[in-house]
Amino acid sequence: MRPKVVVGNWKLNGSVAGNEALLKALLGGIPRNGTAGCAVCVPYPYLAQARALLEGSPIAWGSQDCSRHEKGAFTGDVSAAMIAEFGARYSLVGHSERRTLFGDTDAIVVEKYGRAKRAGLTPIFCVGETLQEREAGSTEAVLARQVDALLAGGAQQLEGGVVAYEPVWAIGTGKTATTQQAQDAHDFIRRRVAAKDAKVAAQLPILYGGSVKAANAAELFAMADVDGGLVGGASLSAPSFIQIVQAAHKG
Ligand code: PEP
């Protein structure tokens, strides 16, 4: 049995005062003895605040990206090792907003994944197709290309990592994939990994992301290959995020 995990992605949102209120509300509502893992991926400047408020709690924290470089003349970049220094457990890599708005190619995402892993973080490797790609019938081809970029370095790359399937058309749109669409994509990803290493595939957490909310979390998390969620908008509301985590505890 793979434990479920729910990860919030705050994106470019937050303020010192607002984060404190949100995190304190989460601490008040997320049980210590739940079966599911839970984390928030915050903007870099708030990693220290997340650590100060969440250390010793059931809520882990992480970043939304990391540099593909270790160090040097890369103004504005933040390295995985720097993120790890703030006690972070996770780093997203390859979120569709980074891929489409900031030019992260498959090769760059794989470099970032490796940096995160070597720094002791758990990388959350985001993949997913656009609406155009789904409508053209190329969802599986896109997922295969994205996952194969990582598998090219060996299936052991995915040992201790997490995959998030996020259909781009479902992110921030209010349109959620059907439970069957999510299950089919997750099953495809798991089989793709299993073709290289069945044991790694069986243990790999695959999260679903794309307009997850309190109203649809339980049915998504009930699918055999959906091991939790990556949650954007709904992670900014404590009651919503708490209900999603509760759905994962039950699922
Ligand atoms: C995300 O940011 O990864 C995401 C899935 O956003 P939302 O839940 O708002 O669709």
C-alpha cells in the first residue's frame, strides 16, 4: 500500500501575515496521527517562515522549483541545496507553468530533478498534456516523452521521488479530469516505469493535480493509482485544504 500524500502549491501567492494565518489554521485542522502525508510548496522567501511554524508538525514544506545549477553566476536562481538548508522536504520540478512560461524543457526538468534529489529533497516531477494534445489523441505520447526523459537516466532515478500527473487543461481552470481519465493516465505512467523496474513502479507515488477541491478529492483518491493530490487554488484556503487532506486520510 502506498501512503497518500497531499501537496499544496501556493504559486505566486502569500504574505508574511497571510501565510501565518493560513499555516496556523492548517495546524489546527490537520491531525497528527493521520495516515496521509501533507505538505505546502511555498515561494522561496517563505521557506524560513514555513520551517519556523511547521517544524515538528505533520505538515512538511517545500519549494515550487529549483535551479538546474549547483552554484555560480546564475542571478535570481535558487539551488536545491539552499532549499534543503531550510528543512524543506519537497521541490516541485517541471510544473506546467515553469515548462510553458519559463522555458523548462524536458532536459532542464531532468537536471532540476537530479539536483533536488542529490540535495536530499524529494522531487515532485510534474507531467501532463495540454488540451490540444489530448484532443489530438496524443496524451500517452506526451506522458511517455516526459517520463522517458527521466527514465533515460535509469528507473532508480524515480526511487524516492514522486510524480504528479497534471493535465494542463485542468490546472486552475475549474475543470477536473474525470476519475477514469486520471486513473488511465496514472496507470499509463506506472506501466511505463514498470517496464524498466517493477519494484520502483509499485512504490512510486503518483499524485493527481488539476482543480482538486474538497468536493472531488475523495473520488479521485479512491482510484487505484491515484496516490494523493497536488493542489493549487484550493491549498490557499485552510478549510478546503484540510478537507482534501482528510479525504486522503480516509482514502
Ligand atoms: C497546480 O498548481 O499544480 C494546480 C493543480 O493548480 P489548481 O489546483 O489550482 O488547478
